[in-house]
Amino acid sequence: MMTMRLITAVISTAIQEVALWVIWRWGLPELGVYLPVWVLVMVMFIWGTYAMATFLLVTKALRRKEIIGLPMMVGGKGRAVSRLAPEGQVVVSGELWNARAAEGAIENNTEVLVVAQDGLKLIVREVSADSEGQR
């Protein structure tokens, strides 16, 4: 998969470089603009560097594993952003989720632990000093 993406990136960059040369060789003189060769070389170098950097960044992003998702939420900690009585919202791993308190009510800005999921809703309980000592 990466090999095909690399081949495509190299071919498309080469085509773009040829297009720059064609514009420099025939397009600009038609308009009465004459640029030295070193300007063309510099523009081609900058464009090639940009294409390579973009390819590397995109490849890195595509290789990154999914960090967050419902299967990985159970056992995760977060913070209540609204009062859960019994339903409200929590932030877990930087994402906002609808949640339901497993027992009682949970106040705003309280640390919570995800104990289960119900569809797209998280079931949470308040993290207390007692449970911290047991873990």
C-alpha cells in the first residue's frame, strides 16, 4: 500500500516539476517574462521539498493507530462537564461523550471512571479516594 502511494507521489511530483519547466520555457516568454535558470531551479527545489514533507506527514498520519473509541473506553478516566443526575456529559481522552451515572448523581468537574457502555453512551462512576487505593 505504501509502495503504491510512494510511486504515485513520485510520478505526480515529477509531472508538476515538468509543468513548471514548460511554463518557464514557453509560457512566461509568451507573456514577455524572462526568468533566470536559478529561479526555476529554486522553485523546483522548494516544490519538491514541499511534496516530500507532505508525503511524510500524510504517511505518518495514516500509520497512526486509532487512539480512542468505544471498545477502549471502559477503564478510562475522565471528568464530568455537567451534572450527571443520572445523565450528562463527560470528557474522556479529550473527547466529549454523553454519559449516565452508574449510581447516584455525579457533580460537575468530578473525576469519573468509565465502567461500561450502552450504545454510544458511557456508564461512569465517580472516582473516589477509596477506589484509588484499591487499584
